[in-house]
Amino acid sequence: MKIAILNQPQDPIAAGEEQRGSVAIVNWELGRCLARRHEVTVYAPRARGQAARERWGGIEIRRVPFVARRLHQGMQLVAGRFGRGAPYFTSRLYYREYFSQVGRDVVASRPQIVHLPNQMQYASLFKRALPGVKVVVHVHQDELATLDLELLRRDLAAVDAAATVSE
């Protein structure tokens, strides 16, 4: 089975044992376990000095450049400070260029499963672009528990399974 694991747009993945950032650690360990029996590709932002593609321990790592990183960090800060409504990380603008770049590659590689970190607002895009794909979201932010139920229902409608780190 072909599985695409998307890392958060702010967390690079290093080829090796040690990762930084809780979501990167979980995604890397998941990838390592799944790679024993499946074809696994981990997508991540490309940090300075990293190759665009490399293999490690049965995992293919594909990296895309950081695009507008400071803009999104600023937007998140401003939204948090003056926030009304849903948090910025639930917006369809949140690191859209990252998810668009990764999405083009994922569509070309045609996995059976796409594993998203937190950003379930992109699940419907993968479902439309890859009919029959199963989308799993890995919920790793406690802020999601405070979101409006209508927003959650909208985004979860395209998700086939959800894994969380707590209730």
C-alpha cells in the first residue's frame, strides 16, 4: 500500500532517528513502523541544507521549500491577539502554498492513504483530487477541542479516520 504522511508546514524532517517537534516525532515514528510493510513517503518543509528528496530506512522523504513562512507566523500571531472566530490554523489560507505544493506531488504519486497533521481543512481537497483515497487526520492540538462544532463538522466530513493524542 502507498501511504503519504504530510508533516506540518513549520516542522522540517531530518533523515535519521531524532526529530524536533512533537508532530514531526509522531509522524516519523509512524512512517518508520508503516515502512516495514508499506511504501511510505513523508512530506515536509525543506530546511536550509536539506536535499529535496532522500531515502532513509525505507522511507522516502520529499521536501518542499518554505514559502511565506514569516507571513503565516505573523498572521497566526495577529489572529491570536485579535482573534474573533476560528483560529488561523483552521483557515484554508493557512500555509496554503505548502499544502498546494505537497498536494501536486501527492496527486502524481497516487497513494491509497493520505495522513494529515491537524489541518483537516485540506482533507476535502485530497478527496476531490484523488477519488478513492482514504484521508486520516492526526489531531495533535488541544485547541481543536475549543472549535465551533459547525467548523469541525465541515472539515471532518471529508476525513475517513481521525487519530488523537487524547480524548
